[in-house]
Amino acid sequence: MLQARVSTEGQVHLPDEVREKLGIQPGDPLDVRIRAGCIVLVPQKSSELKAEIITDPVTGHPVLSLGPNAPILTSEEVAEMLIDFP
């Protein structure tokens, strides 16, 4: 588990691993939410990725693709994103 500390000024330093994985750069805005007693930070980046529906070459099923530069998500990350899905 990664940890961060709150400075006396109220600032939080995100670990390098987190920033690199999510492509967060200095000055990028983050939405701050409180969910079930937890602080959730959500990057608000203008996406340069364009979504399209393609046919998966392995299964033959339609899938959503964000292109070759899209981040690869784990099942846990997808589950976390779907928590607020209607």
C-alpha cells in the first residue's frame, strides 16, 4: 500500500508511482470527493484519447478502445470507476 502525508500547509504529495500511472503532471486539477469516509481524488484531464468501438481480435466481440496510448486498467481499477455508475 502506498502512503502520502499531509503537510502543515494541508498539501498532499502523491507518490511518483501514482502520478506516473495516471499521467498526472504538476498543476493538473483534481476533483476531491468524500466517499464512505474516504478522500477520493479524481484527475480532471482533458483527454487526448478518442474512444471508438472496435471488434476484439481475440473474442470477436465489440469493445471500447481508446487507442494504443490508452492506460491499461486492472479489474480493481475498473470496479472502482463503476462504483458511481447509474
